[in-house]
Amino acid sequence: MDFKFSKDAEKHTAKQSASGEKGRQNALLLLLLVLVCGYSYLYFFTGLIRPQQAPKPAEAPAPQVVKKPLPTPAGQPGTEAPPAGGEKKDAATPVKAESPKAVPGEAATAPGTPAAVGGQKADQARPAEKKAAPVPTPQAAQQVAEAKPEAKPAAAKKPATAPEKKPAAVGTEKKAAGPKSSEHQKHSPAELKTSQAVAQKPAKKPVAGSAAPAGKWTVVVGNYILEDAMATDLARVRKAGFKASVQPGVRKKAPMNRLFLAEFADRHAAQAELEKLKRYTSDAFIVDQGDKHAVYAGSYLLDSRAASEKERLAAAGLTVAVRHVEVPIPSKNLITGVFADKGAAETAVRKLKEAGLSGAYIRQ
């Protein structure tokens, strides 16, 4: 009995010790978690623990590359540049010493060569001024010095044959002037047309007793103001077997019949009366004459049309008076056919007369 009691007591004490150790472990874990959270807050949200980054050193500027001009190609005189230093002057001195000693005798007998050589040097020196001056090397200077004596004898020999080549020089000047004149003609079309007209005038003069020159001819059937009359003749022309076309003609003065309604001194009053009149006719309009403003119900070419319109307005309660005036109005030409010669146009006119139409042929 005692033995059993003692074993129960030991088990009870063991359980108490195990629970105490577990509680201490939980407390330690909780403390560790609090420390980790506090450290994380200080590290991520404050600058107390995080190490500060050292400032980056300023980058040194990149070295600039100095472009040096290319040396003068051999065999091209006139492109030499003035030397920049003392050593370059020493390198260029052989050129100055050898150039006058090349052909002293021939240069004296050729008075025209200095201008020619000077002109060539001036032409060659112009592109050299625009470009960067190259630095001549000793080898290039020697090659240029050797090339100059060879060029001067050729220039000195030219004056001997100059009198014989004068016509050729004139020809070359004319050839050179040719493109310039053509370019000038391109920019002045009016002068070109006048010159062509002058050149063609002698060819246009007819010889006595010869036939008329061939060209395009057409037949004008008539000039019309009324659309109805033109439509009737147009149908007759097509019935005769010709193709007809209508072209605008000149403005012609024709007697017109105007239906006068009233005259006003005030423009607004005239406009108000016009608005009322447009309820009965769309042909109404206003004519301004100085300080007066006349209102018309319409303008008609035919007397019968004006009379019928006057009766219609009178039935609507509007009293109008007919006034006769001459007004320039546009006309239209009825044209048929395009003929290659005058004989074909005359034949077409005869056919139109047989169909009861009058026509006249004209040259286009």
C-alpha cells in the first residue's frame, strides 16, 4: 500500500516539473518573438540599425578625342596649309626653295602662264579654305615639289599654240554658254513662246491660190436665251445624225417683264413684305435703288408668262404692275460636231439647213 502511494507521488511531481519546463519554454519563445519583431521594426522602418550607403564618387569626365586632319594627298598642288610650328616651317622650306628653280627660262618666255597658273591655284584653293587645313608631311612636300616643275612646263608650252587655238576657245565658250542659255529659257517660258511664235510666223503665211489650211472646225447652230427653244433645236440636231453639245455664251440684253408690288424707304419693311410675298411665289426679290427698296413678285421673259402670274397673284389678293426693263442675262450656244477640214463643216451646215436649222461653221 505504501509502495503504491509513493509511486503516485513521484508521477505527480514529474508532471509538475514537465509542465513547469514547458511554461518556461513558452515564455522564452514569446520573448524571442518579441525581440525579433522589435529588431525588424528598427531595421526596416528606422535608420538606427541599417548601415548607411556610402556616397558614390563622382565620375571623371570622358577624355575628348582630338580629331587630326588627314595629310595632303600626293600630287595635288594648291592645297597646302600654312605651317603651325617651327618644325613644320622647316619641313616646308624645301618646297619654297625648289619651286622657283624649276624652269626660270621658260617662265620668262611665257607671259600668259602666271595668270593661268594663278587661276588654277585660286580655283583649287577655294575648296581647301572650306575644309580643315591638313598638316603637310616632309614626304608629301617633296612629292608636291616634284609635281610642280612638271606642271609648269606644260603651262609654259600653251602660249606658243595659243593664237591657233583661239577659235576653239571661242567654241568652248559658246558651248559653256549653251547650258546657261537653256537654263535661262527654262525659267522664262514667255520668252520661249514668243521665240517659237516668231519662228513659226513665216510658215503660216498662205500662198496665193492655195487651199485653206486643214484644222478643226465646228458648227454653231444658234445662240439661245430660252431653254425651251434650245431643247427643241437640240432634238432636231440629234435627229439629223449629229452629236450636239451646249456651251455657255455671252450675256445678252433682253426685255424682261417685272411684276412690281411696292416700294419702301426702309430696308426692314421691304424685307418683311418680301417674306410675306414668298408664301405665294418663290420668284420674289428686292431691287435696291439708292434710298428706295422695290419689291418684285418675279421677272419673266415671255409676256404670256408674266400675264398668267399676274392673274394668279391677283386671285390671292396681291395687286402687281408689269414694268418693262432690259436686263443682261446669260445665253447658251448649241454646237454640233468637230470636223477636220472646212469642206466637212460646209457639208454639215447644208444637212442642218435641209433639216430646217440655221448654222454657221467656225474654226476652233
